[in-house]
Amino acid sequence: MRTALYARVSTRDQNSIPMQFDAMRDHAKLRGWEIVAEIEEAESGAKTNRAGRAKILELAKKNKIDVVLVWKLNRWSRSTSDLLLTLDELQAARVSFVSI
């Protein structure tokens, strides 16, 4: 399984990105998944137009990944409607979504 890791902090002064990536790398390794992209952002979760997340959705549409891996669900989206829309996009591209 080819996976893209996505880590996000809400503000630049937060420093949990390395911890998020460490946990996701461990999770991927345990499952034998190949990490093909690691994308990080320092943006508010309320914003729905985030370049890094858009890059992951583009990888999904181009069949470059099989699964998106996030540390926590709220790192991907803070809005239920946005979450459902993006999960629909991933499902249409036959890409799974995993939150550890």
C-alpha cells in the first residue's frame, strides 16, 4: 500500500509535527506500507483551501497513493461537512483514509 502522511498544526508556534510524523511512520511500518509522500501544513483547520491537503487529493486522483494517513482526525478537517466532502473525493479515487 502506498501511503501519504499528512500532518498539520494550527499555528506556526506549535511543534507537534515531528511527533505526528513519528507516530504515522511507525504505523505505516507496522503495516508494511510504503510512504510516498509526507506533507505538513501550519494552517487553521477552519480553512478548507489548504495547499498540502489539496496535493494529497491530487495524488489520490492520479492513482499515486492507496491510503491517506493522519495522526488525528481533526488534523485533516475540523468541519464535519468538509470531512465528508473530502472523504467522498478519496472514496471516488479508491483511496482509503486512516486516522491513528
